[in-house]
Amino acid sequence: MDHAPTPDLDALHRRYDGPAPAGALRKARLGGTARADALRRSAILALHDTLAAEARLGVARRRELLSWADSASDAWLARLAATLAHHRHAAVALRLSGTRIPNRAPAPA
């Protein structure tokens, strides 16, 4: 297996005197912006699928422990249901958006 640097990676190292920015270096190592974005999108979808499955299991276990009367006012069950709804909505929105990837919220100043 040949580990020769790619032309994009060579150009990136020539462009900067010091270390290259982490985002640009990651994209160059992965073979370009399109591939890096596709891998990021796939990872985000997998994360939302996993977290939705965990929340769904949590809801099922919590409902099993509660009576029908107690389940309507249970704060923990409401939190789990909101978490499940959030991750389902995020996964569906990402799938419907095509190639557009939502950016993270800006850090508080």
C-alpha cells in the first residue's frame, strides 16, 4: 500500500508556513470537500439514529414501570419523549436536506 501524499495535501503544506488549519487538513486527507462532507453527514445520521434508538428504549422501559395514570405526569418520561422527538426530527431533516449539512450553533461569547 502506497502512502504517498496527495497533491491537495502537498499544496496545503506549501500554502502555510506553520501548521495547516485542522479543517483544511482534514478535508485534504479525506480527498476533498465533497467526500469530507459526505462522511460528516453519514456520521451525524448514525449518531442521531443511535441516540433515537436509546431514547426509544428508555421510553419503553420507563412506561413499563409506570401505571397509565402516572405516565401522563412523569417528568422523566416527558424528557425521554422530547429527546426521542428531537433526534427523529434532526435525522429526518438531515435526510430531506440532501447535501446541505446544518452548522453547529455558534459558541456563546
